Amino acid sequence: MFSYYVKLALISFKRTPLLSFLMVLLIAMGIGATMTTFTVSYMMSQDPLPSKSDRVFSVQMDSRGDGYDWGESSLAEITYMDMQNVINSGIPKHHVVISAVSTMLKNPQQQTQAIKSKVRTTNADFFTMFETPFLFGSGWDEQADKQAQQVIVLTKKSNNRFFNGENSVGRFLQFGDVLYQVVGVLDDWQLMPKFYGVKTEAFSEPHDVFIPFNTQVKNELMVGNLVNNTCWKSYEGDDFAAFLASECMWVVLWVELDNDAAREQYQAYIDRYAQQQRDHGRFANRIYNRLVDVKQYLVDEEIVSDDSKMAVWLSVLFLIVCLLNCMGLMMAKFHGKAGEVGLRRAVGASKQHIVAQFSVELAVIGFIGGLVGLILAQFGLAIAENLYNYLHASLMQMNLILVLSTLLLAVLVSCTFGLLPIFKASLTQPSSQLKSL
Amino acid sequence: MLKMTGLAKVYLTSDVKTQALQPFNLSIEQGEFVAVIGPSGSGKTTFLNIAGLLENHSEGVYELDGKDVSTLSDKHKSAYRNEKIGFVFQSFNLIPELNLYDNIDMPLRYRKFTAKERDERIMKALEQVGLAGRKNHYPTQLSGGQQQRVAIARAIAGSPSVIFADEPTGNLDSKMAQGIMSLLQDINASGTSIIMVTHDNEQAQQAQRIVQIKDGVLSEDAPILAQAIA
Ligand SMILES: Nc1ncnc2c1ncn2[C@@H]1O[C@H](COP(=O)(O)OP(=O)(O)O)[C@@H](O)[C@H]1O
Ligand SMILES: [Mg+2]
């Protein structure tokens, strides 16, 4: 029976091509707009580390002095001192220290002009904890961290830029005035959102290159605006050692804790540490240590912006307006079919048969509208990609689930908004309208 | 088969009350060929629609195969129309977008027939009305007489026990009309009751019984043929 109704739906489509086309267009426009905004919003709120987002934690400690507000401000960064003090607990499976600097980079053998580049400073665990894929070589080892070696890992893009995409492992890159040796080149890699650094870059590509955090410290590379640096207390001296010893909070620390027991153990460990510090006069504000898992972190830091949700609501409103118009067209369409309905009723179709026939007809129109809507959404996403080119392109791509939900949504809303027209059509009396077909 | 007792029909349309049919009694047996005659606007179509379960009556009792139809749900009535009743209308009422095969298929779709059985029934009905070779044609490609034959094929494909025909020859010239009449005679001969509205007196004379309606008043005449024998 279903295939019979589909056949009737297609015949009906041919019978009133303009009306049907307008219905498809209205559905397609609403669905296209909704799915464009929804795709961006959905992609923004993806789990960046599906395999372990509940086991990776941001370590947060309120090391501030007395009198600071307890609410609002983000404590995603800790001081260099505290990081150094807690990093040897031996409890987490991995520690990842995060900071960043900017520098001028060039391949001394090929380029005369250095290029301003963003540098992620971190440690060997970064590549293991985030399971980064490598095109050539690998991350540096712990030895390199300990000795603060001048080693460097490139993204695929920067390897293309500086080494024309060749295997550059073992070669050198000029970093300011000194040379760093390439140990690895990442393959395409993008956490979505890229939660581990600053919030404002959560939807951008990874930094161009990676160097050991300890090398940053040894070479006294000052952090710039790629890092949130909260200095609530001024410090004496203007050398780098003074900065390191200061109460400035600028280091992001992530840990991977394998289970609840490890988590509790680690929480107790940092609480103990904070208490010790308090005994020595630091942490005067409060003892407030948090281990924030990735999903909670995304919420706390408002990485998924309300703007994108707002856009979804607006386009849903637009969809509803389109559907209300479409409903008028459905009324007209079914009204024009009163003769056929009367005849079908006369020869034995029940009301349910009529409802089923027209539901399938609307589902078919909705499905076609969904298909066209998908095409419109691709255009919409292409435009969004151009307009917001600081956002990563993969935000603007639908996955299979989104494609299927688009079609399902189109079919469902078409049938929902068709309920009234279908109901009215089913009330057609079998005796009426039999004269005109 | 069909028994109407004190049956009447009143139409109420925005403070105008039309007594389309005055109370009447009538019963028709299985296999009868009944002609319904009367001037235009007298209530013939109304009578046929009520008898064919397309409309409800206002007063009295209508028993069909021993069942009071007022107790039947809409769904039951639909199923009854589908299985036991065939309709033939003055303006053929074929669906122009469907070919002959699909037009005849339409009532069969609402029954639990297999595709094979539907196909057999459609082909048999088309043969019976002499259009077997044109199953893929569309209604507009046929003459009026041929279209009415398709409508008859649609009516008989489900093997109904009664066919209601409302002026089936009203839109046809007399030669075509006679073809339709003899087709209906053949169908009646195989046991199917036929109740046919007509305003052609000559056609009415070919029926076994003649029911006359004048201004909503129903009465029965014996056909001239029968009178002559009596
Ligand atoms: N649906 C209706 N609503 C109101 N009046 C109707 C309706 N159908 C028929 N009538 C009236 O009932 C009377 C009989 O109509 P009808 O049965 O169609 O006559 P016939 O078929 O004999 O020409 C007419 O006066 C007509 O105007
Ligand atoms: Mg009439």
C-alpha cells in the first residue's frame, strides 16, 4: 500500500507541478536555513575527545590573595610555581602543560623572509594524551623536556610552508635567532573544539609549531596575547626569573586520570598542596581546587557560544513561517483534490485510507524538500565558511547523522503541518464533488 | 437484500429546509434490475446516494442484507461500499492521471487482494467491457461511451452484489447508450442487482421494475411489458 501511495504522490506532483514546486521550495528554504545554523552549532558542541573526555581534566587552583571575588572569573590558568610543584605527584597517567608564544620562523636554507608564527609550548605528553597523528617522525621524548632541547614539531600546513611538504625530520628551522631541529610533522589534526588553549581560539586551527615548554622557559620566551595571563599581584624585578617566580597565572595544566580512585587521590593531593601553601601564606583567598573534565570545561568557559544557538532559534522561526505558508498551499492542493477524495471514498476508501494517502504525499514532498534543503544548506555553509574564515572549516561540514536528520526533520515537519489540511480533506463526504474531477 | 421502511431525507441548509424524499417503503431482492425515473430535481440521486451508503437518511429504517445501516460505522460503510457495491456515475468520474488499468485498480487497492488477484480481476473486467487491448490508455484518449465502459469495469471488478448507476447514459448518444444498456443487462444476467436512475423512458422499460419519484414522492409502476403480460 505504501508504494501505491508513493506512486499516487508522484502522479499528484506532476498534476500540480507549480504548487508542488512552491511547497518543496518553502520547505527547502526553511530546512536549509535551519540546518545551516544547526550544523555550525552542532559541530561547535561536539565532544573533542570522545574516547577520554571524561578522564581528561583541567587542573584549577585559586592561588589568589585575600579579597578576590569567588564567582565569575575563570581560573583555567595556574602559576608556574604551582604547576612545577604538583607536576611530580606521579598520580595522573599524563600531565600536559600548555602555553604559547609568537615568533618569526623560517627555513634557513630556503627562505629569506621569516614568517610570524604561533608557537604552542607544551611537553611530550601532549602528543600521547591527545593521540596526535604523525605524518613524519613523532613528538619529542621526556628527555627533550628535561634538557629543554631545541626541538620542534610542525603541523602539516607549516611543513608545507617551510619544507614544501617533504619529510623534514632532522632538518632545522630558524626560530628567532636560534635553530630548532624538527622531530616530527603532524598529519591533519583538529580537536573540535580545540579546548586545551585559550577560549578565543577554540575553533581555530592548531598553532603552527610545537616546542617544549621547558625550552620556552630556558630561552626566556615571554608569553604574549596568545595566553591568558592574570597577574593579580605585581612582582619585583623585570627579568624572566622574576616572572616565573611571580603570582601571575598563565600556565594551563591538563591531566589524564584513569579512574575515579585516581581522581580522588589527585584531588586530595592538590588539596593537601594548597593547604601547605596556605600555611605559608599563599592561597589566602580560599582553598578552591577543581578538576574540571573536558565537557564541563566547555560549559564553564562558554566555548559553545550562545550566538550560534540564537541563530538556530531564529532560523527555526523562519522554518515555521515557511511551513505556515506551505500549510496554506497544502490546503489549496487538497481542496483541488476533493473530487478524487469523494470518488475514492465512494468506491470504498475509509477516512484512514485518505489520511494515509495524503500523509505519504506530504512525506514525499517533505523528503524532496529535505533533499533540496540539504543542497541549500551546503550553499549556506559555504557562505558561512567564507564569512567566518577564522572558524575552522570542519565546523561547516555536515556528517551523515546530520544529513539523515535533515531528511527526517523535513518529512516530520511537513506531515505535522499537514495534519490540519489532511484532516480537512478526510472529512470530504463521499457523495459530494462526484460531478467534478 | 435491501429494505427501506418509512425512509425520508431532509436537507438543512442555512435556514432552508428541503424535503428531498417523503417517507416511503421499498424493498429490492437480489438479482433485480430496477429503474428509477422522474423529472430533474425530484430526488433520484438523493435516493441512490442513500441506497448506496454515500449519504445518511434522516428518518426511517434502512436495512441492507438484514443489517440496519444506521448502526454501521464509517469504516464499515466504506468496506461495504468497497466489497458489495459498484457505482457508475453520469460523468464517468475516472481519474484523468491514471490509465485504465490503474483506474479499475483503485477500488481493489482498498481490499486485501494479492497483486496477482487484482491483475486477474482488472483484466477480466476490461475484457467484459471490451477494452482489454487498451489498459495503458488514459481516459481522455477514449470516447464517452468507452469511458463509461471503463467506469463499469471499475464497478464490477470487485464482484459486487449490486450496482448503483446514476444516469449512466445521460452524457452519451443513443447508440453508445444502447451499448451501455446491454452491458448492464449482461451484468444483471449473471446475478448482480442493478439499480439505475434514468430519465429515458425507453431504457426504463428494459428493467424488471420501475420506481418513480416526483417531488420527493416515491411510487412504483409496473413496466409496460409486465403490464401487457398481466
Ligand atoms: N446536498 C444537498 N443539500 C441541499 N439540498 C440538496 C442537496 N442535494 C440535493 N438537494 C436538493 O434535493 C432535491 C433533489 O435533488 P436530486 O436528488 O439531486 O434530484 P435528481 O437527481 O432527481 O435530479 C433538489 O431540490 C436538490 O436541490
Ligand atoms: Mg440526479
